[in-house]
Amino acid sequence: MRARPLAPRAGHIVAATCLFALTSMSLTACKGRSDQASAGAVALTDTAAAPAATSVPAGDTAVSAAAPTTAKPSPATPPSAAKPATAEPPSAPPPKPAKKIYPPFDPKASAATIGVFVYPKKEQTTEQQHFDENECFAWAKTNTGIDPTAPAPAQPAAAPVAKGGTVKGAAKGAAAGALIGAAAGDAGKGAAVGAAAGGVAGRRGQKTTEKSAATDAQQQAAAAEAQRQKKFADGFTVCMDGRGYSVK
């Protein structure tokens, strides 16, 4: 048995009733939101409030449908503080100066050769001192014209001693002996004895004179060599003093 369709007037009444119900619901919802806004009761949150549900008519009744929620975007990250300046790596230490290379030391051209002692006044190393000694030795050799390692120059020969001391002594002895022999009664014998004695004395005197002359020559040569060595040592000392050494 088919249902009878509603009369046109009954349909209008149902439609008007539904429209009134929807209007009443909308007004109630708007009034509630207005009251909350005026009272300041709406709290701010980190996420967006869900939108109010809307009523969707479904047939003769209204169906409340929740609106889709959208996640509130997270606040932008505040700009980070300025990064501290990166510390510069420590600079490398300056390279050490290369060690000075000295020529081989020549002990024959040093202070010991001339019999002096050298003391550094500026904390010079042994290698530096040996180098300076060789340098000053060469400098003194050039400026004094003296080579202390070379043999001393030959000295002039001593003046020769006059010969004939024996003859002269014999003659003197003979004369003296003759006088003595004549006084004793035998002049010839006295002369012979006197001549022999005089000759011996003459020879002794000759040797003494020659030896004295040779000694004098040796002393003069030694004095000249000492003066020569001193002159060179003075030049060596001046050079070493200028380089910061004390020479004794």
C-alpha cells in the first residue's frame, strides 16, 4: 500500500519549522561567541582554536559537522645570536736561524801560538772564538808584517875578534920573563919561561873575548825576537778586543 504524499500545505509547515530551527541555532551560536569575546574569556593558545561546528541539514533534521582543524604553524625560530668569531689558530713560531758554519780551526794561528789567553766577554761560543782567533791572527800578520810561526830573521854577525892574542901574550910574557931572568942571572931562561906563560894567558884572553862577543850577539838576537813577538801580540790583542774578548 503506497503512502500518500503530504499535502502541499503540510510540506510548507515542515519547511517553515526547519527554517525556524536553523535560524534559532545560528542566533544562539553567534550570541555565545559575542559574549565570550566581550568578557575576554578567550585564551590564546599555541594551537589554533578549532572552528565551530556547522549544522548541515540532512533531511528533516540538522546534523552538526565539525570543521576540519588546521595545525597552527609553529612560531618562526628567532634568529640565532651572532656566532662568536672563530679563534685563529696559533701562528707558527718563526723559523730558527740556520746555524753558522765556521771554517776548520787552525791551532797554529791561534792565541796559544803566541802564548796569550783569550776570554769571551759576550758569551761567544767556542766555535765563534776559534774563528775570531784565526781571523785576528791573519789580520795582525798582515798589518804588522810579522809571521810569528816563521823562523826569526838572521841577525847581523857579531864583529870578529882580532886574532893574535897568543902571539901578543907570548911577547909580553917573554919581555916580562927576560926582566925576571936578568934579575936572577939568566935572562934567556927567564925570557923563555915568560914567553910560555904569556902565550897561555894570551890564548885565554882571546877565548874570553870571543865568548863575550858571541854572548852579546845572542842576547841581542833574543831581544830582537822578543820585540818582534810583542809587536805581533799587540796587533792580535787589538783585533780580539774589538770583537769582544779580553786577552791576557
